[in-house]
Amino acid sequence: MTYDIIIIGGGASGLAAGCAAAETGADVLIIEKNHVPGRKILSTGAGKCNFSNFQVSPEHYHPQNPAFLNQTFKALPPAEIAAFFSNLGLLYTRGEHGRLFPRSMKAQDVVNVLVNRLGALGATLLTLTEVLTIKKESNSFLVETVKVAPKWEKKAPAGGKNIYRAGRVILAAGGATYPQIGGSLKGYDLLESFGHSVTAPRPAIAPLKTKEKIVRELDGVRLEALVRLTDGKDKLAETTGELLFTGYGISGPAALDLSRSAVEALAEGPVFAEADFFMDFPAQKFEALLFERVKSFSGRPFSHFACGLLNEKILRAAAELAGIAWQGTLPGVDKISKFGERLKCFRLEITGATGFEDAMVTVGGCALTGIDPSTFASKKVKGLYVTGELLDIDGDSGGYNLHLAWTSGILAGRDAGRGNSV
Ligand SMILES: Cc1cc2nc3c(=O)[nH]c(=O)nc-3n(C[C@H](O)[C@H](O)[C@H](O)COP(=O)(O)OP(=O)(O)OC[C@H]3O[C@@H](n4cnc5c(N)ncnc54)[C@H](O)[C@@H]3O)c2cc1C
């Protein structure tokens, strides 16, 4: 029951911290409440795990704190994260916008290489065990746990409560998003019990809800688009990428990229997302293409004219917005022009973002003033470390959040393993 280091949370930062700490020869225990480690990692990047990015720099993190992150990235340069995974045996590949993925495109492989390494180094991984409290007693920490019943078991598990003791504790309990797979506010309570100040946790990088009912008919449609965020007049932000329609609004990388700007702008007034599904065609060229098509399909139903241009559900929605009957005869050029405008500017009014259940990251958390940027050691409690999403720093969509989880975990694990903070 006594270890050199106890890590609370077997997620991204906890598993990376475990590898780095065990590498120093320390006796490591990782405590995870889920029945498997890295459950959230499995859901990242739609199961493909966008685990890092070639363009990592402080500008991709919020709130902006280059002074803190410059020190972090000096202690562990961004390129070393890809190297860390290569050393674990993971081949990786580069996607759009510098995103890094495992070559197998399977998040499970990211978890497997970490867990394999932990096993090879002799670290102990305890699952279905939840940490309730942590207390510091002279030079060691007492970690109180309770056994958790797996979701498929109704009755309480045998074993009940236990106390584990360690010289150092790494708090890697993650944020509050996706409670269905382990997200909770527990880590913030544990932080506060040690006197760390915590900025109120809020959801971010979340799907957006829209006013228009038409999105219900588009549920499940995915397509590449240039998406502009406007206040109805001026452009507020813009991105390109896959847009996914949901029953209540929009999601997918493009919507998630814009969600932070959308939520901020909503505090000031109305916000619209305008999708251009023909970004490779300037407006005039696109109109010319449609008019040419009108000639070819003269005398035939509108559905024949439209078929093959794009996803049919989008075409039907654009036709409806332009006042064109799908099964009717081909209308005049005015209506065709309107139809084209809808495909170049498919406008939806944003009413808000979804909550912790659907958000990718938690904004807010442990104030960075209480944390050493090179080691992630607490400046308040000797021997305590805080990593990953528990910190009051979150990244853009594109692999930046996992990158910081690995980075903070490795730096904390290395330092704790050397026993520097004790
Ligand atoms: C659907 C989804 C997709 C995402 N996609 C990406 C992506 O592609 N790229 C990217 O960079 N980021 C992505 N993220 C964000 C990224 O997953 C997180 O930022 C990252 O996992 C944070 O790492 P962490 O170690 O802080 O927390 P986590 O990985 O959440 O790990 C924390 C662990 O602690 C455990 N735990 C919590 N409390 C206790 C307790 N009291 N006792 C024991 N165990 C406890 C939890 O069960 C969990 O396993 C995504 C997030 C979601 C929800």
C-alpha cells in the first residue's frame, strides 16, 4: 500500500506521467475509476486520436499565457511528444492543419502503447477505484479510495475503502466533460482541499445549437465547407474543415473550431454560421456553372438538374430555402441564382453551445500562479503535481489539448520520479 508516487487518474496525462515516473525507477501506482485506462483517449478525434500537432505554440492556448507556456515548451519542446510516442512504438501520420494521428488511425493503439510501457516498467494500474480524499501527513500523502462497481454490475463491489500512501502525488483527474466516460468535478474539489484556487470550470469546444429547424432533416450529413462566423454583417472568424449536421445544430471539426468565438460573440449579440459548400468556386464561376447546367437540363425536373451536385439532403434544404419544389419543373434563373447563393452561404443562427455532456474540453481550473511551468509541481504543497485538463489552460481543437496533457504529465512524472519536490 506504500508507493513512491501515486497518480490519480489513468487518462492522457496520468498514463504519460506514469511512464515518465516509472522510467526513473520509481515505484508507481496509477488509480483510475473507470474499468479501463484512457477511456477518454478512445473517444478523441472520433476514435482516431488527434494526439498532437506540428504547429504547437503558446498562441493555440487559452487564456493566453505565453510566459507560462514558453517555459513549459522549453522544458519539453513540442517535437519531443511525437518522439515520445515513436519510442513507445507508435507510428504516426500527419493530417490537415498539422494534426498528428496514429498511423493505424486507432485511438486504442495510443492507449495500448502507453499501457504496454507501464507494464514493462513494473508500474501498478488499479482500475475501478475512485479517489475520495488526499491528505498530507508530514512527508507523505494518504490517498483514500473506494472500489467502484463496473457499469454492468448492479451490486456494490467487495473491498470497500482503502488507504494508499506515497511520497508524491500527481493529480491527473481530468476535466468535467463527457461525464458518461469519466469526466467529473472531483479533481477540482481535491485541488481546493489543498488550498489551490480554481477558476470556475465551464465547457468549451462544443457542438453549436442553431435556431433553424431545417437541421433536423440534415442530421448525420458530413461535408467539407468553409464556415464563416458573422454577426449578420461582419466576419468574426472563419475556418475550413468537415462540418457535421446534428439534430440540434452543427458539430464536426469546423463547428468545434468556431465554438469558442461563437460563445464569446453571443454575449454581444446575434451570431450566424455561414457555410460555403463550394469554396473551390468563386461566386461568379459557380453561378456560371449552374446557368450552364440549366441549359443542359432544360425541360427536365429540378431534381435531375440538382442530382450529383452535392449531398442530396443539403441540395433539398437549399432548394427549400430558395422556394424551389424538388420534384417540380426547372425554375427560372432568378430562383436558380438564389439556390446557388444558399449553397455558397448556407446560413444558420447560433443560439448557444451544448454542455459538459458534449464538450471536448473544460475551460477554467487550477490557477497557474500556483504551478511551476517546467515541472507542474504545486508551489503550495510540496510533493503535489497537477497535470492536464485540471489546469486553467485549454487548447484549440486540433490535438493541442492532448499535447498539453502528455507534456504536463511527462514533466511532472520526471520531476516526481527524481524526488525533486520532496
Ligand atoms: C469526445 C472528445 C474528443 C476529443 N478529441 C480530442 C482530440 O482529438 N485531440 C485533443 O488534443 N484533445 C481531444 N479531446 C480533449 C482531450 O481528450 C483531453 O483534453 C485530455 O484527455 C485531458 O487529459 P487528462 O489526463 O487531463 O484527463 P483525462 O484524459 O480525462 O483523464 C482523467 C482520468 O481521471 C479519471 N478520474 C477522474 N476522477 C477520478 C478519481 N476521483 N479517482 C480515480 N480516477 C479519476 C477519469 O476517469 C479519467 O480517466 C477530446 C475530448 C473529448 C471529450
